[in-house]
Amino acid sequence: MKQLSAVGVPSTKETASSQPATGVMESLTERADELTDELIKAVMGTPKLSDSAWVPAPISTQKTVVATVRSVVAAMAAPAMFDPGPAIQHGADQARQRLEVSAVIEADRIAFRGLWQVLAAEAARHPAVDAHTLQQMTANLYVAEDLFATAKFTGYRDQQRRQALEETSQRSVMIDSLLHGHNHDAWTLWEIANYLRLPTEGPFVVIAAEVADVGYEALPEIESKLCSLDVYSGWRLLPDLQVGIAHVASEHHLDRVIALLTRTATHRVGVSARFNDLRDTPTGLHFAKVSLRGQATAAAKVAVFDGSMLTTAAVSAPAIMVKSAAAALDGFTDLPAEERELLFDTFRVWLDNDASVRASAELLFVHPNTVRKRLHRIERRTGRTLSRPRDVIELTLALEVHTRLM
């Protein structure tokens, strides 16, 4: 504090207060409460250029404002008498009020001009105050304004940092409570959504993005980027993932989110199916992680969980489903990976084309007999018959698990 009050202050000899200046300072100090009210009225009544609103300090912090005025008045006689403590506290109080810096600076400028007018009027009441003394007090007031600004914005900046840390911690706690499925009643859920600036009703999606290194965001500034698309979201950085809960009002919004993720992602990103209740966030996180772990393709880093009954069944009990799928597909383990995937792709195309060999052949650019031979190989290696619906269902589920989890 001593260092702060000494910044820009002339030597002791230069700042030694004269008796007339001391008399003016004492008169103004005696009516510091009244003077504070006058300055506040001047600030409130003066047209401002700043777009941000300025409001006076609440009654609970009025003593700090008065102490700040007294400190500035004392500095009119001698800048060395300026006490930065009240100004630091006043800056912290204005940060708590969440006043914009532009509004604070403009209000202070108006207040100091008003204070100079008060000084001039008071000096006129003291015959011993000559032009030189008034000039010296005016110069001291300019020094005090600089000291005041330095002290005030030290308090303002420090309080903003504390608030940012507290808000980050609070947001993290609230997002964690959603991701981990704490049992929230309707009121608590509304409070969490309101704090995270999310609607209370969906549809929502959970987004999980791989991080390159611990502490580094996979999707920098993603919250503000989504906000520009009219998509509101809350994010949490975990050691291995950056996870977000986003509100997607329509299919169009979801498409825009996917397009943004595709453009900006450098590592894999998984997106859950849409859900309407924030209590279902843990399930959404599970599906986003499942999509993230699925087999990667060079063409797409973003994998979206489709929410179909088949896909949901495949990933609902991962450990059990992987074990069952491995047993069903055991007959392919001796094949090279490329040949195995060729058979699996043929089966998927055949399914997607309503079991039509001819349509499948056209899409795969092969002869229909080639498709038939591949399907027969699948039957031999799995011991199942593709003319039996139950066998087709089992193979379809096994391949879905293979794609999503293995």
C-alpha cells in the first residue's frame, strides 16, 4: 500500500501543505457525507457516452465511498496523504456490482470534474487562498485522480479475478452434478440450468471431444462460437475429454453444431443423440463417449450417436455386449483385417438395401454372384443362416457392437 500511494507523488518538500490549503481540505472533509451525495447526483444527472449503465454503490458500501472521498480531499492539500485502501475497496465493490469498466471510468471522470468545481467554490470562501494555492491544489487533485484510478482498478481487477475463479469452480460443480447424475428435484434442476444459461427443457446433446494433452482444450472458445449460432452450452474440461451440454432447438441447429465441430476439431468428437430432460445427461455422456470410441474414419472426426433401438441395445451394456459379439464373430479372427472388413461391409450394404443382392452389387461395383459368395462365407464362418430373421438380427447386433465398441 505504501508503494501504491507513493506512485507519482512529488517529494515531501514539494507536497508540504500550506495553511490555507489545509483549511479548505478540513472544510471539505467535515462535509464528506454531503459531498458524496452531491457527487453521486452529479454523476447520475450528467449525460454519458458509455452504453453501460452506472449505478451508485449500495447503502452497505456507502462508508467506503465516503472514506474514498475523504482520502481524495486530503490529497488536495498533499498527495502523500492519499490513502489507497478505501479506493481499492471501492473498486472491489464495483466489480461485485458487475459494473462495466467503461461506465466506471466515465463516472469517475464526471465525479472528479465535479470535485474540482466544489474545490473552487470552497476556496472562494477562504480569503487566504490565493491563485497560486488554488493552482497547487488543482495540480494535487490531478495527482490524486491518478492515484485513485491506480488503487481503484487494482481492487476492481483483483475482485474480478476472484469472481472468475469462483464462477469457474461453481460452473464446474454444477456441470459435474449433471454429468454424474445426481438426484435433482425440479427446483434444483431449474437453478442449475439458469446458472449455466441453459433452458430447462430440451432437446439437448452431450458433446465429448478428445484432448491432445491434459489441461488443453480440444475445442477452444467453443462456448462463444456456439452462442454465435444461437446454441447455448456449458462445458467442463476433464483430464482426457472436453465435455459440453448443448441445447439444440431444432434439427437445423444440430446440423450447424455438427458442421462447426467438423471444421474446428483436431481430434475425435462424439455427439450423443438428442434428449429432452437434463436428468438424462449421464446417459447422453455415455452415448457420446461410445461414439467417440467407435471405429475412426479418415473422412469424419465427428461421430454422432443415432439413438436407434439397435444402436442403443448394442452399447447399453458394453462389457457384456463386447463379449457376446466377440463370440459371434470369432470365425473371422483368422482373416486379415482388410478381408474381414470387406465381408462386414458387404453384409451392412445388403442389410441397408432390404437384402437385395442386385442392389448391393450395384453399390459395391461388383457382380451379384460376388455378393452371394461373400454372404455364403459369412454364413459358413458364423454358423448362421441369412434366411433366418433371428440369425440376421444377431449378426446385425454383433456388427453394431463391433463398429461401436471393438
